[in-house]
Amino acid sequence: MNEPETHTSNVIRHLYVHFPFCARICPYCAFYKTRGNAAEVARFCEALIFEARRVAEKFPLMLETIFFGGGTPTVLSTAQLKNLLELFHEIFDLGALREWSIEANPGSVSAKKAAALRESGINRISLGVQSWDNQLLNLLGREHHAAQAEESFHIFRSAGFSNISVDLMFALPGQTETQWRGSLQKTIALQPEHISTYCLTYEEDTEFLARFARGEFAVNDETEARFLDLAMTTLESAGYEHYEISNYARPGFRSEHNRAYWRGADYIGIGPSAFSTRGFERWQNIADHNEYARRLFANESPITSIEKLTPTMKRTEHIALGLRTSEGIVVDTIDQNQAEELISDGLLARRANRFALTRAGKLLADSVAEELL
């Protein structure tokens, strides 16, 4: 596989790092993940640092955000995390860094680990609670229960974290409106700075999709819209800004890393399965941690595919992603006649030189985007 083109301009400000390991495989998750033994995890950490050094040498970087995702980064031991973070400080110039996030599973949090993360430079936690109902957590295959999730939140607070995001899921099989309202209210009571609410989707190569295909689960558009509406009403009333379809934040606590994606900014991804986008090129690393490590140690490229993007593809992504945000898209991005129709339907609104979804439009975001593409 050829390497992506090297440019001397286009400074990259955003880095994503994929950790593929999980203590348990959730039946709804389509991200590349696996259960690894101690030797595999150690080998992966070595390979990740190898790729980090390669990236730092090849690309002009002025990192403003880093996001450790997965998988479950916190499945690594405290010592492994401390070592990785120390090496990231050594490899990259982090003088411009504003946000360093890590995804944390409530089942893999300890006071010692939280303190190590804080001391090593992590300043934002994304806590994968998903639900405060133990029955639903069991359905989702989560390794934690509700009490553990609450304890984990308080552990991070005690460690000094002042920017914590809580992830929640809705439209789960059998989930009631009362359960969803309870999850929202429980989360608000903890006063996190950020809340993400994701509608369950049935993704390829997941157990949930197989169960959906067998008729065990079903999708109800009206239920999904009702649950989204309830989230908007409840969280906005509690003082959270609804700045993207799935994301709410206290003023000043929007996710800078994710906002960069939604704006179409360049970013580099390292780790197995990670994507990178730079200019009109997008590439992906191989989604196999063993082969990923083998290639790097053999001084081969971990990249498995490179895609050449066109201006039309970029425009499509800009519309689809931009419409999801409260900022919306610039007016001359889309056909004005189509825009006027959507405005008359109450789905789109014009604010100065930008179009943004109305409240009704947010409930039909995917359909509106399809109309404009």
C-alpha cells in the first residue's frame, strides 16, 4: 500500500488514537475492538508509539486536540497509560494543546488510574455510562452497573477533572420513556459539563443487527423522535447548549475535537482501524492489531486503504455534518430553492449568512440532509 502524499503546508491540529481492546465485547458496537491478552496489549502499546514517532516525523503538527478512543483506552493498566502519556509528551510538541480527551469505561476506573491520567495531561473524560438502568445495561452487554458508573464519575471529580462528558443511549429495545427521562435526570443531577445522547443504530457485523434481522428488535421512527425531543427539552431546560444533534454542553465545554471533525478539519488517526483525512486524501489503518504491529515493526505501512476525495464528496460531507451542528452551513453551499422549501416547511432557518436546522428539523435531520444532497 502506498503512503499518502506528504505536504509541507496544511498544519494538522487534531490527533485521534484508537485503542482496540475491551474487557467485554458489547453486542451493539461496530468499532474495531477485541479482547487481548497481556502480551498482545503490551505489543500494541509498543507499535502505537512506533507509529506516533513516524507521524511526528512525517507531518507538520501543531496539536490542539487529542482524543483517545476505542475500544476502551482505560482497559490499559495505570503503568501502561502513564508510560504512553509520557512518551506522547516526548514525541509531540504539545505547547498548543487545549483539549486531551480519553474515553473511559466505568468498569475500568480506579482512583489511582484517574489520578495518573490527570497528572499526565488528560483534561477531558468521556464516560461511557450509556444507561442508569441495570436491566438495560445488561441488555447492552456492559461490564458495569449503575452504581459503578456513579462511583466512577465521582472518582474523576475527586481526581480534579473539571470537564467530564457522560454518554447515554436511547431507543434501546424495550426502553420506556420513563426510563429515558430517568437517565437524563440522573445525569443532570451529577452536573457533568457535557452530555452525549446517541440513538441506537443497528450496525453491520454486530450481534444486535443479527437479532434485528431475526425480528427480535425493531426500529420505530416515532419513538426515536420522541426520545430525541425529550432529550432536547430536558437538557436545554437544565442549561445545556444543544450544539450538535447528539451533543449538549455547558457554555465553554463543547468538544473541540469533535467540532473539528464536523467542520471538516484535517486530522491524523493512529492505531488499528484509525482513519486520517488531509486535504483531498483519506486513509485508514488496517483493522487488525496483530498485523498492525507486525507491519510497523517490519518498517511497513499500517495503511490498508487510501481514498482520493473530490470537491463534490467534500461538499456532501460538509452539508451532512454541518447541518448537524447549531452553526449550520453557509447559505451558498446549497440550492436556494430547496432551502426555501425547507424553510417554508419549518425545518430550516436562516441566520445571517447561514442555514441551520429548526427544532422540528433536528427531529428529521437525516431526511433534511438527503433532500439537500
